Amino acid sequence: MCGIIGIVGKAPVSERLVESLRRLEYRGYDSAGIAALIGGRIERRRAEGKLRNLEALLAEDPLEATVGIGHTRWATHGAPSVRNAHPQMAGRVAVVHNGIIENFAPLKAQLQAQGRHFESDTDTEVVAHLIDRELARGLEPVAAFKVALDQLSGAYALAVLVQGEESLVMGARRGSPLVVGEGQGEMFIGTDALGLGPFTNRIIHLDDGDFVAINHEGVRIFDRSGQKVDRALRVVPAASALVEKGNYRHFMEKEIHDQPDACQHTLSAYIDPISNTVASRGVDFAAIDRLQIVACGTASYAGMIGRYLFESLAGLQTDVEIASEFRYREPALRPGALALAISQSGETADTLAALRWCKERGIMTAALVNSPESTMAREVDVVFPTHAGPEIGVASTKAFTSQVAALTALAIAAARQRGRIDADEEARLAGVLLEAPRLIADAILDDGWIPAIAQDIAKARDVLYLGRGAMFPLALEGALKLKEISYIHAEGYAAGELKHGPIALVDEATPIIVIAPSDALFDKTSSNMSEVIARGGRVVLITDAQGATHAPDSVKTVIVPACDPLIAPLVFAVPIQVIAYQVAVLKGADVDQPRNLAKSVTVE
């Protein structure tokens, strides 16, 4: 999750680029750099480490220009170094980039076969070469940019300079944030309103798939098909820039859309995308005989998904327990186990108490947290980070998927350490996991089904969610989301348990939401749907395109991008969140601050 900035200014930009990067340094601090147009040429300055190292370099060797781009990096492709720092250049083009280009390897091989030379280990350099190649073929910059974008797969935000184009900066976003800022005779693009805060409070939030060209005259915005479009300009109060909703009606909606970026940033802490190896973050899973997960609420459902992954991939016995119950029953836990707490805030009282109970008995402790300075992070033996960024809405969305992403990566690492998979399978699974940000973005964009489904569910008093395997925890999470923000009673069940009681609740007034990708369990879940339909129940099926072709005729379907079963919990999380959000909006509920709930529960 890197920070990017671009300025087409009237005054010198170097200091302003650095000032913006200082506000964005929370997004990455492995290296930083800027590039500027000087006399028609691109010059750049880059430094490894914290932003102050770039500032020192610029003090010795300044750049005097009025057009430039800047970047503060969280390393993904390529180790932190000057050669891998952004901006990356090729020919006439300089690029800064947030995200992951999933198909960079075949693109790089293609470009090398055409005689192009690469100087870094980054995926970003591929983008620069693609644009430069199209410029060399005679295309003007915006057209060359569009051709390059059409070849990219992944979640990304970009800012681009072209040599000889004295007042042009181009940008694009897919799955990662990018905004445009409007000044007096100046224009800006950046990661968020916070980064543009020193220069303007007039902000345009781009839609996913948009690309832009800014110059002194203003901005041209194009949608992903290349059609010129208009996007609304908003005045952002300076004090609220850090937690600004943008074009979104609620923070929850914004945070649903933040998930590709949050997932990508989290995965970058675990996966080397060059070698597709997965780090265990200092834990030897081969030496652990049992994994005990403790958590509350949504985090416990992430832990339940983790249990499926650790047991099926790594053969590691894994138990998940609600933290508020764990320490009161004197669990049979001995040294040799790893106690893993999952918490967005790292301050959840029950989870913290469970951790301390384990620590007092000599058990190794770890915390999967989004807050590196939290109490849990300070007290445990090992910290597993998530990098979801601030989550304002009480109902967890991006924190949940970031937790699942991290647990998936750790399960792959555990499987390798315990000899359950070889290096080739580790690389394959890591590659699959790196596809998740793009597929999450695709799931968010595919929202044509929302109005009719939400209208129907909003009328219900009770809703049942069903799922099998890793979709069972998602059924629990879907029910929790719906009840906590819309106040509709909802319950999640394992689909195989339907006949053991819940089927008595089925009638024409109770929607049944079934989460079922077209995997090995689909046929069994389809039988459960038939049982519901036979009793007059109304079924909403969340599945992929293949699953939809096998659904009973009376079922309403929500189509999710097809994906490997490994990442299905991440991709299928999106529709259950959006359904809950849309229903709550229709019912006029306070989505971000539902009654009786707090974001972090710091008392028992």
C-alpha cells in the first residue's frame, strides 16, 4: 500500500511533493522518490529507507521544476533498495505505482523478447515499458496509456510522466485509491485527500477503472472503456481529510471499496511476489503441535476460516474459541501450542485476557492485529500484522478480509514448513492468493443485482444464511453483518444442519441466503436449496457463473467472480457485506454507528 502524488503546478514542486509524501508515509516507508520534468527531460531522485533520506538527497541535489510525481513505498516486488524505488523509468516514461501487477512476469518476458532492458526487480517497470513502447509506435500519451492499461491485470493506482510533455501528468486506478485535486491554475493527483491537503480541498474521487490526464487547464477523465466522463467535484473540510468518505454515503461503503487495497497491502507483508514464497513471520509451525485461536465477533469468524486452512493445508490441529468463554473453562492447553489472538484494534478486553491467561501458563502467544502499537502487539511473542488502514465503520469489512488474507498466507507458510506441500505448490498457492485483490475489486464492481435483492430482504423479520466448509463461517459473518446494522434477526448455519432444526423456520416470509461456490460441496448445498424451495422458502444463491447454471429455477442468484477455492472466502465476503449495507440503508439505519455497539470493546 504505497502513497503516490502528482503535481502540475505554477511554482516549484519538489518541496510540495515531499510535503505530500510526508502525509502519505503511513502507507509505506521502505523507500521514496520523486521525478520531475526539467527542460523537457525527466530527472529523478530516489532514496532507500525513510522519507528523511530523500529530503537529505534533495538538499544536496535539488530538482527545480513545476511538474512532477512522487512515491513512498511499501515493498512488494523487489527488496527495498534504490534500484527498486519509484519512480521507475523506461525510455520517455516515469511511473509511480501502488498495487500489484499480477501478470507482470509474462509481460516482462514479452518486452525482453522485443529487446527491452530492465533495471529493477519491480512489476512497476513493466508499466513504464508498455507505455514507452506505444509512444515509440506513434501513439500520443493518453492513447499509449490506455493501450498499456488494457494489458494490465491486478489492482493498482498509477501516476505517469512523459518526457517532452511539459504540463502533463496521467493517472489511473483499479482497485486502489486515486483522487484528483483542483487548484488555481494547478492540478494534482494523489492517493487520498489527506495527501493533497496542503494544496487544495477541491477533490474529485475517481470511479474504479477511471484514468485521467491533468494539465494547467484542468482534468480529462476517462472510464475504463476510454469514454470521456465527468465526476463530481467536492469540497473536503481540511480537518476531516484523514477520515473522509469521498463520494461514498457511509464509511462502511467506502471501507468495502477499500478492500482490494487493504488486502494487497496485507499480503505484501507475507508474500514475496517475485519468488512466490510466503513468510511465517518468525514462527516455526513445524515445532507447533496445536494452534489455539481466540477472538470475538467478526474476528472469530475469520479465525474459523483460518481453522479450515491450517488443518486442510498444513495438517495442524486448530481450535477456535470465543475469547469471552475461553479462560473461564480452564482449557487443556500446554506448552507446544501457539495461542493466536485476532483483533482489529488489539485492545479487545476478552481477547487480551485470554492471551494473558495463555502467557501465564508458558504458552507461546501471537496476535493478528491492525494496530502495531496496541496492547496485544506489545505483549505477545509474535505479531502478525494486517494493513487495512483506519476502519471507521463499526461493522468490520476490510479488517475482516485483511485478517482472512493474512491467515491464508500463514497457512501456506505452515504447510511448507510442515512438509505438506513442496516449493512448487507453495508458489502456486501464493500466486493464487495474490489474485485476490483484483477479484475482490471485480466483485465490488458487479453490483447490478443489489437493488432487487436488498428490497426483498429489507421486508423480512428473519433471515437464514447457509454455507458449507469455509462458507459456513461466511454464513455466520453474513448474519452478523445484517443483524448489527439493519436490526433484522438473522442466523447463520452449516448447510448440512438445515434438517436438524432450522428447516422448521422456513416459510415464504423468511429469505434463505445460500453461499455456495461451484466447488466439491456445491451439489450437497444444492440439495439443501431444493429442500427449502419445496417448503415454500425464498432462496438467494451467492455463487459463481458455473454455479448459477446449476441453480434451481426459482432461485435468485448473485454472481461472484470465479476463483480458486483458496481465496473464495475473500471474494465471497463482498456480496454478504454489500447486501447488509444496502438493506440497512433502505431501512434508514445508522450504518456507521449502529445502536448499542462500539468499534472496540475494551471492557468485559
